[in-house]
Amino acid sequence: MSALRAWIVWSAGLLAYTVAVLNRTTFGVAGLEAAQRFAASPAVLSTFVVLQLTVYAAAQIPAGALLDRFGSRAMILTGGCLMIVGQLTLALTESLPVAITARAVVGLGDAFTFISVLRLVPHWFPPRQIPLVSQLTGLSGQFGQVLTAVPFLGLLAGPGWTVAFTAAAGLGALSLMLTVLLVRNAPHGAVIEDPVTDLRATLKSIKTVWMRPGTRLGFFSHMGTPFSITVFALMWGVPYLTVAQNVSRAGAGTLLTISVVAAIVSGVLIGIITGRHPHRRSWVVLGIIAGNALAWTAVLALPTPAPYWLLVVLVTVISSGGPGSVVGFDIARTFNPGATLGTAQGAVNVGGFLAALVVMQTMGLIIEAAGGYSFESFRLAWCVQYLVWAVAVVGILITRRKARRTIGDIAESRYLLEYFTDPPTNRTDDARG
């Protein structure tokens, strides 16, 4: 019964995250309608997405600290309420400044949700299941993107803007009700470490969490893995495919569908591998980064548009970055106590979205400087990714070495005991990340 209860709680939390992904991605399919509704130029339209992600990234550490203080249930409800307010405002307003502000509110609510759902996992599932369930959390939540691409887009094309965004808010309200009824922070009787309770202690805990090499290893792991597919899916993928690669909109949609399937398959594999071989987690991350870089090199090295099959390979490979980023959360979790786990996960989550923001904005500047949308301008713009990958790899190698050294410190390694004692292993080897 306890196992069934764990899956029920997780499923309710997962619905909240799925709705958050839906809310995050609605503007990705509503660009043309938004341009007409708000009389906005392409540069102004990009502000919606950039501001949303900026707020999301900036709110991660504060959201993590609040999560440590108030728990998953309260933060999921807070994030859901914020997103409902933002989506309803977007549904009703025709003012550009109000719409941009509403999108920022959606980004803030989104910031509270994933790390709150992810924190439920170690409280409700045994240690050996945590990596796989964490992967399933990240992957299953991406069905929110499917909801955006099918029913939301259908409402947008049919009844129109107001109905579509109101429906998204309505689904959020349903998720809130299920959260109230079903989600609890931990099983009844479970002991949860007391969180910090005042501002000074909170600020001190943030510094302490960041100074742990395992947290920084998770941060750089997250930085190097999801940004390529994030930038591709949220902003530049469809323009790149249709303008630079001569792919039809239907063909581009098929590639985005392939991306979701590829992420699901790779996520299950990554979850199984990291669960069985936790001491090889950083190697999994480095392998994903190398695969992403090689796939892009194969496409960008061509002087002409790539064949469709190669674009399928590209999208399939870079889609592994999403589930790969979850490994960063798992690394940080094993180096941090439960009382500051939310702060650690928030710090990790900054990495990938900060990288996505930098690449997204820099690509826009390069494309504009190169004369607008063209094969050559996109080809040049995508090369920005290599700089981010280089920074991430260097960060992983440095912090991994430091994380290994902390295993000799009893105060640090005690947080790893539960994770690495089933089955019994050499803790010094297995905790390497």
C-alpha cells in the first residue's frame, strides 16, 4: 500500500510539472498570433521567451531555499497559482507590457514546480529507484510539450487566443485541486531534517550548499546537457529547419515529435545506467556532451542543407540532453543533506537555463548582425554552443576531482551512505560522480 501511495503522490506532482511545461512552451507555438495581437516585432517577441527564462533561472536558488523551508506541497501550489494568474492575464489582455509581465509571472511559477516535484522522489521511493524515477519525472513532464503542440495549438487555431490560454489556466486549476488532495511532503511518520528557519541561516546555507563540490559538479553537468535542445525547441529550431534547412513546417513538426520520443527512450536508459553505476554518472554526462557536439559538427560542417535523415540523427542525439540534465540533480542530491536539498537542486537548475539564455540571446544577435535569417547566419550562430560546452566540460573535470576528495570527509560522506549501501559497495569509488 505504501508503494502504491508513493506512485499516487508522484503522479499528482507529475501532473503539476506537466502543466508547467505546457505553460512554459505555449508561446513557442503562438508567436504569429502574439505578433498580431500585440503588434510586436520579432525582436520584441523574443523578449517574451528571454524574460520568461531569465526569471525562471534567477528564481531557482530562492525557490530552492523556500522549498527547504516550506516543503514540496506548498511550493507546487504556489507555482501553480502564479502560472494560472499569468495565463489568465495573457488570455484577456491586449496590452504588450501587461502580456510581457504576465509571461514573467508564468516563468516565476514554473521555477517553483520541477524542483519541488523532484524533491518528493527521495522522500517516497527507496534509494535504488531514485535515479530512474527522477528520469521518469523529467521525461513524463515533457508531455506538456505534446499538449502544447496538439490540443493547445488546435484551440489557438480554432476558437482562438483567449480560449486557448484560458484552457491552459483551467488545466492548471485541476492540477492544483489534485495537489491539495493527494500530495504530501513525505510518508506519515517519516523523519525529515529540520530546514533552516531565518534569513541569516538561509543565506549561510546557500553558501554552504554552493561550496560543496558535488553541487558545483551537478551545476556544470546541467549546464552542458540540456541547453542545445532547449534553444532548439523553444526558439530557433523551427526557423532554422524551415529557413536554413528547407524543411517544411510539417517536417519540422515531425522532427520535434521525434525529439520527444528520443528523450523518453534515452531517459529510461540513462536512469537505469546511473542507478546501477552511480560512480559513472559524470562519464554519462561527458558522453552526452560529446555526442551533442559531434552531431552538430556533422550538420554544420556541410556547405549546403543537410539531408533529412541527418537532421533526424541530430534531433535524436541532442534530445538526450534533457534527461542527461537530470543526472546533475542526482549528483547534487548525493552530496547534500535533505534539509538543503531544494537549495542544491535550485542551484543545479540554474546551469542549463543560464546556458540556454546565453546561447539564445547570442544567436539572435549573430543572426541579426549577419543580415537576418539565412543558411550562413544560422550556421555561424549555432557555433556559439561550442563555447558553452567547453566551459561545462572544464567545470565538470575540475569539480569532479574536488568532489572525489570530499569523500574522505566524514561530514560530507555521511549523506552518501544511504545511496551507496544497497548493494554494499566501495563508497570511495562509487561516490565519484
